[in-house]
Amino acid sequence: MRLFSALVIGAIFGLGIAISGMANPAKVLNFFDIAGTWDPSLLLVMVGALVTTAIGYRIVFRRMPAPRYERAYNVPGNRTIDARLIGGAAVFGIGWGITGFCPGGAIPALGLAEPETFIFMAAMVAGILAARFLQVTVLKTATI
């Protein structure tokens, strides 16, 4: 049942991404092109997502002391703003601005079988592996 609920939730998320246009890199890039062909419609999508999430968290945490299929909620407790967080956010934002894809939009876009999507996903996986490699290397040199 846990896997089925994850599948249903993922399908709803992917459908929302597809309907909103966030799986279309041209639409996303137009959102970032404030001086040119700016398309503010994704701003409404983002605000709607933030409002829905804020309300949803309040309702769920108030009514359910624990999730249905886990022992506890997996909510990050670290609220520290450090160089690692800022650097990761910057790399994410630059990549999103260059390609028009973020992971949430690219995964549903894989269903369209466009070569650009597969190239983005390969680059994203390579970036994740490179970041982990650097993290392990830095941690090893810091502890020696």
C-alpha cells in the first residue's frame, strides 16, 4: 500500500507539472525572460503550490501525529543557511535558467521522449555524482 500511495501521489504531481506547463522548458525560460517575452503564468503556479503546501502541512500535522505508512514525518530539522545551501541553490537556479528544466519538471517530461530531457537528466545525475564525490573528498581531507 505504501508503494501504491507513492505512485498515486507521484502521478498527481506529474500531472500537475504537465498541466501547469512546467514540463515545457520554453515556457519556463519565458518566465525567466523578464525583459523579453515574459510569461508570468508560472508565478501563479508557484504561489498556488506554496499556499496549498502551507495549508496542507498545517492540516496534516494537526490531524495526524504520524504518517500512515511511516513511523514519523521526515521533515528536515536543519534550518542553517550556509555556503553549501547557497551554493546548491545557485547551481540549481543557474541550471534551471539555462535549460528550462528542474527535476520536478524534467521527470514528467521524460514521457515526451525529447532528447533534451534525456540530456538534462544525464547531466543532472552526473552533477549529483560529482557533488557527492566532492563532498566525500572534502570530508576526508577535513578529517585527516
